[in-house]
Amino acid sequence: MSHDHPQIPITLGPLDRMSEHGQQTLGLVLGAAGEGCMACAEDLLDELTEPAAVGRLVEITRRTVAQLNDGTLPGALTTGSPGDGEDFRLLVRTITEAADPAAAAAQMPTARRRAASRTAAAVLASYAHTSHQAARDRAAAGTPTLADACLAQARLMTTWWRHQDPESEVHEGWRRASGETDLRAADGEQGAVYLLGAVFHALAQEEGIRDDIHALPYTRALPLIRDREAVVRIVKKFVSPPAQETTGTAVKRLAIDEPDAPAFVVLRLWADLVCAAHAAACCYQGPDHECTLRDRQAFLAPYAHAAA
Ligand SMILES: [Zn+2]
Ligand SMILES: [Zn+2]
């Protein structure tokens, strides 16, 4: 193997605090690990101790793995016995819970930050190998993940419901409750879509559904939506698709920090109303009938444009 690895440019957001040296080192680590060369990455890790750089490395690793795993994170990245990889997993969970990984890394002594970086680089390097080529091709082609499909379905159902019940008191309830939240008043529906999509995603995983989201028996989402603890647990662990990250961060912060706040109660009520309205409107009602998303497609098709 040639050890002439590229240096990946690092772009900084307005809130990022990373030195020039940190950016350069991180770019070199990413270049080596991205080509599967742990030896070269390893040589650089002693230089990579800045909390912001460590946080970013874990963030990039987490996102790369999620993209290559149909939008979800393998369990090994989030849970495991204490010891090997624990500091890395802690930072991955921090990001999924919409908190700042740089701040969490700053709480760790240098040796633990280095351990987290080492695990992140090793995970990235392992994903660079050809066994993941099919997943890489899928990700490169922009194939929607299960999470994308669940959110799209939730959006379509929510749009349909808005047209059925434009005067719903949930809109007024949201206007009153949302003042203090990061979701501005107009974005209540996006928050409800996110919450419902996250619940669909958890249900799909429970039901072993990966490809055909239309087989999802969505009425089974209702008991989950009505169980506050379940919703908090689901939202906290849901891996946001990149396009939904802003809404996702706001909903996660509500779920984790203020699950009893009126704004979060309204979001759950909203998702509940959308889901229950679809069950009530289903025309296939019968003793053995179980509503699936497929039942709804004929009704929803005219709203696809409005939901896009
Ligand atoms: Zn190398
Ligand atoms: Zn039905």
C-alpha cells in the first residue's frame, strides 16, 4: 500500500473551536483511516488531543457508519461492556442525544480522549475495506435509508391529516406551547413528523421490516406514542438523517431535557392524532384487519406533492 494518504479538508462551523494544528492533524487522520491504513492514523493520534478535533472525528465516524448501515448505528457503536471503546461509545451517544461532543471530550483526561480517537480511527479504517463496497455504493447512490422512508411516510400522513382537519386545536396548542423551544412556531408540524417517523422507525426495527416500509402495521405505533417513556427512549436513540438534523436536535433536546413541557406533550398529541385518524379512516376495517401503511397509499397519493 502506498502511504501517501490525502489530507481531508476540515470545514469549521461558526461555533467550532479548533486550532489550525488540530484541523490539519484531523484531516491527515481521516485521510489515512479513510484509506484503511490504521498504521499511519495511529502515528498521528498522539497529536490529536484537542477536544474539538476528537469530537469531530467521532462525529464523522458516526455519520459514515450510519450512512453505510442504512441510516442506523450498529449496536457495537453505542453499547458494550466497559473497557475497550467505551470512551468512543460515550461520545457517539452524546451526539445521538444532540449534545456537544467537544464539550463531552473536554471532560475527559487526555488518555481517554486518545482512546476515543483510536477507536474512531479503527472503526473508520475497518469500513474502508472492500467488504463494505456494496454499502458504499448504496450510500453514494443516495438510496433512501429506512429512517428516510419512515420520515417520508410520517410526512405524507401528517400532510393528509392537515388537509382533513385544518382547524385542529393542536395547531393552536402548539402556538401556545412552542414559544420557549428551538422549533419556531411554524415548524411544529416538522417536529410532529420527526417524532412520528422516529416511532415508525423503532416499530419497523422491532417488526424486522427493512425494505418494505408499506408492510408496517402503523396502528401498533399508537401505544408507543401514548407512552411518554417509550417516546423519549425512541427519540433519544433515533439517528437523524442529515437533512433532518436541525429538527432532530430540537426534538431530541425537548425529549431529553423537558419531556413534561407542554411543547413535547403537544408534539406527542399531534403524532397520536395523525396516526389515529388514519386508523379511523381505513376502509378495510374488519375483524382480522390490521392497518398497514399499504392500506393508506391510495388515500395518500394525492398529497405526495404537498408533502414533498
Ligand atoms: Zn498508511
Ligand atoms: Zn386498515
